[in-house]
Amino acid sequence: MATTKTKKNVATKDPETDTTIIEQLAYYRILAPLEARSLLFHLNSSGKKSISPDLKKFKNGDLESLGKTFIEEADKQQKRFTKVSEKKESTHYKVDFVDMQKEAFNLFEGVIHVYGIPDDGIRLPVEEAKSDELKIRKNEVVYMNSEPTLVTYQSIETEKGFKVVIEDNLTLDFDRRKKSGLFHLEKVKSLGSYMKCLRLLNYYIQRNKFPFQSLQLSGGTLNVKGHLQEIEEEIESYKELIDICTQIGISENYIFDDKEDLPSLFNAIINIFKNKQYSLLNIHQEKLKKTEIINIELSKYVKLALMYAGGCFINLYSEEALRIMSKYSSITDVASNHRQGTVKPVMLPDNRKNYDQKVSIFASRKIEEMVKDTNFDFEIVKLSFANEHHDIQADLTITSSLGYIDFYDKTHDENYLELALDLNQRYLAKYPEDDIAKVNIYLIKHKQGHELSKMNKPIFMICKKEQRLIKSKQYVLHVKFC
């Protein structure tokens, strides 16, 4: 523990002797091993011959507690522990706040000692640090017009200031001295988050406070009064935009690309899907006189798979689209590039061609292409293979399942493997002697980590440069070579 003394003139004078009183003040700094090592490191890296660390004013009655703190920290940071910490990796870390003033706690004044805790549980000194900022991230349900809304925010406190970032879109900067603040509304990241921020600002304008319970922003004012009309107009326009986007499958939680030209994108959505300016899609009007599946590239980053039916566009990944599809024996799949004007029609399989079969609307669509759709929804794809929308006896059942198995190998997403397993098991229930379904089920369970007995394992034979059914003693395996 280092101390230093200085003399300071005090303005008060003794009335009897009329001489200036000289008061001696003591300053100190606790130099435990971690802190001493840190100071020496900064001294060596600066190239200077001396360093001037910050000191604290010594108060009467502090000597005993400061001495105790020094002894405790020095004991925890013995040289033998420091040497071990340089060789061992820690899985957890613990911090100690050293020499904090209890009556006026200031996180940014004190020193922090960081200790690593390896798997053996021994506490090892790692480094000395200081707090630059304190971040707290929380979720809170707030009520605006009696409507509950889940809001995520992060409060960031530094030695100089305090700010709150709400939904990664709205930043509130508060100045404690001036007791005032400024707000900054960022570019739209998601429609839902942006709408929450607009409503929060509107709430503040009307009540001069925010609806948070765990985040207190009282004692100051936020300069948003002049924006009331502008914010209310934006709320109405974004309500309309969200409704249209929901119709075509763009979720309000969808995160737009940072490079997206949002004004152009939003204008295109309004003009095409609200104002029905279908000429912007470069599709012959005759195409829109019957039910069609249309792939639209609204921008470089937003690609939609839609169904045109009943005079309007519907999200292809929706239960409504599945119900409509069940009414038609065949449907045309049209690709439209909004930006380049290319159109490519593709005929989907005839749903009632064989045995009056119903086939999933996604049975012939490649999963690698579907996941690129902004409005892709795996749960709808899965639902499309339910008995209500898909005849499990259809030949496309096994073909589709193989696509999901391959996609699992690329993504390791268990959802696709489970869907493939369900398709093959349901198919096998209809055709108990089908060897291909048996082999597929084995492969899927093997990928899932299940162990099978030797009696249940198929024997595989592979013939190169050809495609054929290869028989083993128990199963038949369909092998395709490219």
C-alpha cells in the first residue's frame, strides 16, 4: 500500500493568533501484486522513466480497513498462484471490486481484480482492470394503451454519461448535469422493433415518461416534443406496411440486410401488393387470371414465393395456400424477377394424376432453394406433408425425403432429418415390404446416433457409374452416381 503526503493552505484563520492553519492531507493507492504488475507494464510500454498513478484521499478511520484490504488482496495474489495462472486455462472467471466507497459507490472509481477458476476450482489471479462501462440487457413487458408489449433494451453507463438502446433501434442519451437528453432513431432493422420504438416515443410525448418499471428515466427531459405529428404519421404508415408484409409472409421480426435500400423496397411492396401495380412484376396479365405460384425477387436481398389466387397475392408458406392448393389438380409455378423482369414458368406435378393423389405443394421444390425465400416457413412445409394435404403413397414422398436427408448433411438441422424419418415411416406403414424406405430409415437413425444390432444392418453393394437398385440379403438400396 503506497501513501504520500502533501501540505495545503486552508483559507480559514485562527481568530486569536491570526495565523494560517496548515493541514496535512494523506493520499494512497493499494498496490496489490496485480495492480503493481499492471503499472509496471504500462511504464515499460510507454518508454518513460516514471509513471504517475491516480491516488485517493485518505480519510480518518480508514487505516485499519485499508490495511486489511491490502493484506487480503496480496494473499490472494501470491506469486505461486500468478505463475500457475499463466499456464492454466480457466473455464470461469470471478471479479473482486477493490476499495469501493460504501457510502458513495462508484463502479468507475475502484479497481477490479480478475480471477480465473480452472476446472480444479482453484482461484488464480489473472489481471487488474478498471470499468469503462456497465451494460445491462433486459426484457420487459410494458403497457401502452392497455396493450402488453415485450420490449428489449440495453442500458449503458459510463463514467461520463448514461444511455439506453431500445430494440437496437432507438438510442436515448441522457446528460446527468443538464438533466436532459437526446434521442436518435436508427434505420429500420425489423418492422416490429421499429414500430415498438415509435409507440414508445409517442407514449413519452403524451405522458412525459416511458412505461418501463425496471428502467427509471426520471429527473430529466427528452427533446421529442416537436416530433409528435411526424411520429403519429409514421405509426400509421408502418401499421399498413406491417399488415401488407404479413399477407405476403415477411415477418415483422425479419431483420433486413444493412445494405438494403429500404425506401425503394417499401415503396415496391406498397405499389405492388396494395395498389396492385402488377405491371411492375413484368408478368403478362393473362397469367394473373388463374391460380399461379409466382417467385418474386423484390430486391437483391428479398425473394418471395407467393400464390396468386382470387385476385390477390398470398404467402405460399401459409395454411391458406395449402387449402387453396387442395382444390386444384395442377398449378403453374412462375418465377418473376422484379428488378430484371425475367419470367420462367414451370409446371408442377398433376396432384390427381395417379389414384386421385394429393401431393404437397412443396414436394417437387428443392429445399436448398426454398430456404432462400424471405417468407420461408419450415412448419408450413412440414404441415404440407400431413395426410390432409399429401397422400403418403405418392412416389414423390421418398424423393422428397431424400432431399431433406441431404440438406441435413449440409446444415445439421435435426428438423429436416425428423421430417424425412416421418415421411419414410408413414410410407413404410402403407408399403411394409418397401426396401428403399427401410434403408432410408436405417440411414436416418444412424445419423441420429442410434445403434442397431448386426442382424438389422443392411449389406450395401455399390456399382460405379450407373444408377440402379442394388439388392443385398435384406434390403434394396437406390444408389445414384453423378
